[in-house]
Amino acid sequence: MIFTLLKAGWLNLKRDRVAQALTFLLPIVFFSIFASVFGGQGSQTSRIRVAVVDEDHSELSARMVAALEKETSLRVRAADDAGTPLDRAGGERLVRNGDVPVAVVIPKGLGERFAAGGFGTSGEKVQLLADVSDPIAPQMVLGLLQKVTMTAAPDLLMKGGMQQFEKQAGALTLQQRAAVDAWLPRLKAEASGAAAASGTAAGGPMGVSAEIVDVMGSDSRRGSLTSFYAAGIGVMFLLFSCVAGAGGALLDEVEAGTLERLLSTRLRMSWLLLGKWLFLTLVGTAQLTVMFLWGWLVFDLPLLSHLPGFVVMTAVTAAAAAGLGLVLATIARSRAQLSGFSTILILTMSALGGSMFPRFLMSETMQKFGLLTFNGWALDGYLKVFWRDAALWQLWPQVLVLAALTIVFLWAARMLARRWEVG
Amino acid sequence: MNVLTVTAARKTFGPVTALDGASFELRQGELLALLGPNGAGKTTLIRAIAGRVRLDGGAVRIFDQPLPSAGTHPALGIVPQEIALYPLMSARENLDVFGALQGLTGADLKKQVAWALEHTGLADRASESVRTFSGGMRRRLNIACGIVHRPRVVLLDEPTVGVDPQSRDRIYDMLAVLMKEGVSLLLTTHHLEEAEARCSRTVIIDHGRVIAAGTLPELVDRTVGKDRLVTLRLVNGGVVTARMRDVATDLPPLLDRVREAGDTVDDVEVRGPSLQAVFIHLTGRELRE
């Protein structure tokens, strides 16, 4: 008896490709995605983008910039697109736009103060202008900054120290000064080698005085983070509901015979698909709106202050999701096939595209992969609206891509739906 | 007058020839049965008439006009074999949808929906969800959705499959009313007794060709002949069958011979030539699936 049941189960599994994929392929895909995101994919792929603004233009600041550039875990940007060295506003703009998570601002006078009294002297601190929605990058850059200031300028540090010493203890003798002068070039030579060897040198007790400045004003933006997760979860479930809706709209109608009946009226396939797409778009828009309204009512999500951007992103996201749903429904031969295939696709896209965890936590390569997904573009748009306070026009890349995807999806669905037309 | 003419219809799907020169016509106000074994080409033929299959050769003309290049001829109503309805919608809502998609609007749509509900005996359940309907009611609504725009030619693909005899009678009564109004009906069915009793003419199709067409007497004449099949059931359990042209003349001698053989006749059954006999004669007894 048990053997018969096992045999029946095995035969069914053996012949059900969708069940096989859900059982064996999906876990592997997810494991790979999570391992890639959190397991580290090599130094080249996990480099943190950082902007450096040198307001000091001293030997020390030049050494710090050079040392930061040599850090293999950083990708330093010191100039704007036109090649002009970044100023504070430019660095802050890069952070606000999400181009870099951190901008290091070396304030004017740091070199002079350092020469006068080392890093411990008071004065304006080095600032790390940061988007603290990324909790990792600012802390990591801060640590590296401490390291490079110690390793990049030991000769200057010693010089400053000796000046302080002379101020407190009296001038050096000629012999002592000669010894110090002989030592300084050696320190300088060692510094260039030490800075390149990432992680090998430790910072000294006297670190550069630095502070992290949240340029996004995150303390008052808890609601924005809520909106990020609302968008992430919302887009994932939008895809699920669009696929289910499109499946119901087409495959169920095929099985019930209503599609044949509809096409035996004056209705044409193009109009049928357009009608289904429009309906799915409206339902998707309503679904996202309900979700954000709930967030606004319960979690202080700042919906009303970002209404225009929300409307634009929701409309284009729902339109593209509806189009994708129709494509998947026209590809699939049965509801079961659609269900299995779309589950794999949507969960994978959601993981890569940032619906499950923010894309800025991923390596650069994974972030680029994320842009191949529907979710990546949609969530980037919502992030711009709610987190970066972007103006409507600044949404153009996301709107353009999602609108283009909608057209491509509708065209593909129309082509694939020919199988239901005149034989 | 022919309202529908199919001439030398040919259609292949890959290596399979579905229609191989089928020809027939449907006349004004008649109920024509289109019969054939499974896979004979009935569905392809119906779909070709509905404009859902493009023929490789031959022609379909409705009211002496070729089919439109796209879509279904406006004079045509189609009743599919499946219960092609939206189960969560009410009867009236289903009729509204299919009526509107046939081009009906406003007061005209309302009037036609009311007529279809009345015609199919569903007026008192018009607002109820279809999923609460019995099989017979769904069948009737299925027909109503195909005729809501008052077509002059209706294609019915097995309209009575899976319903009880009462519902079947009701459905044929509905069709009879349509015929009286001059509507021409083409019906496919596997219920040969039904076709025999209800249809004015029969077309039999097999291997994509029309192999016989005409009234039942015409088909009988051309195939099995007018012989009656006489079956004698004996008391001892035996059965004797014989074909007789003239039962009154030929039966008594047979009864005499049975008696002389020492057997006793328990029952006598005389069956005239049926559509079933004609059908089997023309298409054979081999299974087609």
C-alpha cells in the first residue's frame, strides 16, 4: 500500500516540471541570492562608493585623498561629471541623489591645525555627509578614514608632535633635530606603502576628529523608511496579484470557454488584451493605494506630502506589472504552469530588485543585476519620491523604463496571444 | 433558400487533415443536425463558420456573402458546448456583457436581455448568481447569451449535453420558437435520437468530408434501406433477429418456424430504420479515440 502511494507520488513529481522547479530550483536560486548579498562576493564587487571633497588643499588633505583612493574597499570620486573637483554642495548632492552613500568633506584649515597641534586639536571636524538609510557605509568609511589619516601622514604627524614637544619642553638640540629630519623621509616613504595595504595597518590612539552628518534628515523620516518597505512589499504583491488576475483573465477564460465566446463576438484580441490590461492596472493602482493609505494611517507614512510622486510611480508601476502579468499568462499553457513559473520569477525578481531587502545593502554587481528586474526600477522610483524628496521630473529614468517595459510587455502579450486567435 | 453554404471546405493542422472538402447548406428556418464521430471535423467546421478558423480552401457564405475578413458574421449566433458564462455574475449581467459585445447598447440592449431571459425561462432568476443555477438553467442561459442579439443563424454545439430530459425538452421548445421566427439552426449532437426526433435534416461528416446529407427517410433509403429489424425474445432466453421489408407478411412465417422448433416467443420487438443505424452504417463501429 505504502509502496503504491510512493510510486504514485514519484511518478507525479517526475512528470511535473513546475513542481520539480519549485522543490529544487527555487531554494537554490534563493540561497544563491542571499549568499551573494550577505556572504561577500569579493572585494571588487563590494566596494563602497564615496565622494571626497577637499576644502583644505593642504599636503595632509592631499595625502588623505590619495590614501582613500588607494583603499581597495572604496571607490573614490573626487570630481563631478565635468571633471571639476567636488565642493561640499556637490558632494551632498551626490549623497542626496543616491549616487554615493557617503561624501567625506575635509574642512579648510585641517592641515594647518594638524601641523600646529596634531589631530587632537579643536576646530572643524572632518564630516561624513551620509545617507544613513545605509547603516554600513558611513561607519566603514569612518573607520577607513581614521586608518588612512594615521598611515598616510606619519611624517606630518611626527612633525606636528615634535612641534608640540618643542613648545612644551623646549627646543631640540641640533643633533636631535638632525635625527628627526633624517627619520621623517623614511616615515613618508613607509606611508605610501602602508596605505595601499588595506587592513594591515591599525589606527593610532590619536584619530582624526570626524563626525557623520545625516544629510537626508533621517530622524524625521521614519515614515519614509516605512514607505520604502510599503513599496517593496507592495510591488511584490502587485506582481502576484497581476499574474493571478491575468491568469484569471485569460487562462481561466480559455478553460471555461468564455474566451472563445468573447472572440466570437465583435471583440478583437487587441481590444480584449487592452481591456484586461487596463482593468489589471486599475486594480493594481488601487492595491498600492490601499497599502500606502494604511501606512499613512497606521505607520505615519508621509503619503500626502509626496502625493504627486506617489501617483506617478504607482501608475507606471501598476501599468508595467499588469503588462508583465499578461505576458506570463500568455506564455503559460495552464493555470498550474503559470502559478509555478510566476512564483519563481516574482520571488527571484523581488529578492534581486530590493523588495525583500534594500538594494543598497547589496554589492555593486548585485545592485546592477537588480536593475534587470522590474522591482529594481519601481523601488528606485519610490525611494526617490519618499526618501530623496525628488522632484517629479527627476523620476524620468524610472518612469521611462517602466513605460517602455509596459509597451514591450503589451506587444509581447499581443504576439503570444495569437495562439488563441483564428487558427 | 440557403442561409449558409459551405463549399469544399479544407483545413489541415500540421499533418492532420481536419476538413477535406466538406460541403453542405443550411436552409431558412430549419434545424439541421451536424453529426459525426469524435474527430470527424465537426468542431473545425463550426469554428470555420464562426470565423474562428481560417480555411485552407473552399468557402463559407452566409446570406450569400463571404465571411468578414476578421471576426464573426453579425447575423451569426454561437452557442458553445462549454458553459461559457461568468459564474460570479448574474444571468442578467452575463447577458448584458455578451449583448454589449455584440454591439447592443442602451434601450436596445435592455430590451434584448429581457427578451432572452423571458425566452429561456430565466426571468424570475435574472438577478441570481449563475453559480447557484442548476445544470439545465446554465445550459439555457448559455443559449440565451448566444442569441441575445437576435441572430438569424445560430450554431449550437451540443446544447443539451449533461442535462435532464425535462431541461432538454425545454431547450428544444426554445429552439422551436426561434425556428418559427425564421431563425436557422445548425446543431451538433451525439444524441442521435434527439437529432432524429427534432431535426428537419441531417448532415453526417467523417474524416473531414460530408458523407451523407438529407432527411431521415432519404438517408435510410441511401444506406440501410427501409427494412425493419425484428427481434424475438424466447422464453428459454434465446434471441432471434431478422430484417423484414414487410413485417405483416414476413413475421408470421418466422413465428411459425420458432414454434415448430419447440420454442416459445416471450416478446417481439420491431424497430424501424433509425438514424443510429444509418450513422453506424456510414461511419462503422470502430472506436475513433
